[in-house]
Amino acid sequence: MKKKKERPARRLGKALAMEPREHKASFCVYFTLRLLVIITAILQLTNRNYENVFLCILTLFLLVIPSIVQLTFKVELPTVLEIIILIFIFAAEILGEIQEFYLIFPFWDTVLHTLNGFLAAAIGFSLVDLLNRSKRVTFELSPLFTAIVALSFSMTIGVMWEFFEFGMDQILGYDMQKDTIIQTIRSVTLDPEGKNVPFVISGIRDVTVNGTSLNLGGYLDIGLIDTMQDLIVNFIGAAIFSFFGFFYVKKRGGNFVISQFIPRKKRADRDFLRIVAEEEDEHPKL
């Protein structure tokens, strides 16, 4: 009897179930983080904080993305890279947002944005590297251009994220672009003669709004400094990876540390979808 062709979604599900066989270390991290997220979701549901419950559900989905990417695009994420991505997601969503690490630790957001720049550069770098190795592509970028593309890709991701934060603040009234207290402002708008000359006000210690003193200890910058700091540290992270990635390509794999962050094409014997197909051929459904 002719075997019925299984749907791609079901085959993908089977392949996902087989991932732990190949990535034991990252699966242990994934399982632990997933358990912590579920516990957090239950606690937030008990407290009737439904917005955080939704954030936990989103986190559960984000945690499975690395496996889906590997299976869909047939690439192999190094164990170190996959673990760091999983921890990054957990640190940003659960620790940062729900546990309020962004407020408790002022450096938390800076560290995550720096790491994001580094990881995004690794992904952009690997995309070019995979194209360079592909037989279907007729051109090959030099190590310098590969590094530039990786840097540009990372910065584009960083800028798109800042667009997202700005949109959430403007449309939904969130405060993702955090404010900064400053004591000096320079503004052309405040120039008494109306000229294109910055008018400087320094030594600001208090701001009054509608007759009420805010007792801030300075002037409230509404997100500009936070955004620019995020982009600067994103650039630093991307530049660090691109610098070492340049020498990695030039010497073709000379840097073991960098190689742990560069996805590569799956080998035929590690292609889970192929393994699933083989198992189906050995045990066909009548």
C-alpha cells in the first residue's frame, strides 16, 4: 500500500523532538530555562499579572526559535552560541522585564545591548561565510567585506530594535526608551533671540511641571541618551566580533573562540529531517 506523505509541520515536530540527541548541553540549559519560565508564568498568573503571563508565553516561543532555525535552514549552531542565545532571551525577558533587573542593575540593559551587537554580528558574519562556501554563489566576498557586512547587519538589527522600542512608547504608551537625569541642556529652541545658536542651561537641580516640583535632581531626558547609548554599545559588540572575524576568515578557522559563535551548514549525517525521513522509510505506516 502506498505510504501517505506526512505533513511538513509534523515532520518538523519529530525533528524537534530529536534535537536533544545532538545538542545535550544546550538542551539541558533550554529545559532548565523553560522550567523557570513556566514557574514564573504560574506565579504571575496567581498574582493576576496577565501582561507578564503573556511575556512568559512569548519567552517560551523565543526559546525554541534556535532549534527551529537549525532545522528549517539546515544550519548548525555551535553549542556555546546556542546556550548564550537562550540565556540572553531569559535575561532580557524574564530577569530584565518581570524581575525588573533593568531598574535594579543600571548596567543590565547596557550589557544585553553589547551582547546583542556581538551575537547579531556573528549571525551576519555566518550568513556571508555560508554564501562564500556555497557552490551556487558565483562571487566571494573578501575577509574585509565579510567583516563590514557583519558589522552592518548587527547595526541594522540594533536600529530596528530601537524603532520597535520607539513605536511601543508612542503607540502603546510604554517606556522602553528609558529616561536619563541630566543637569545641563543645550537647545536652539530656547535661544531668546530665535537664532540657530544653542542656549545652554547648566546646573539644573529641579524641574517644575504644572506648578509641581518633581524633585528629580536634574532635567528629564526622554529616551534620546538611552537610545544612543544602546546603539553605541551595540556597535562596540559588533565591532569586536567583526575584528576577530576578519582574521578568522583570513586564516580560515584560526581562532577557536570565534568559531564557537559562527553557525555552519549541517553535515549530511546530522540532518535531522533526513534522519526522520529514513526512520519513516524503515517503519512505513500502512
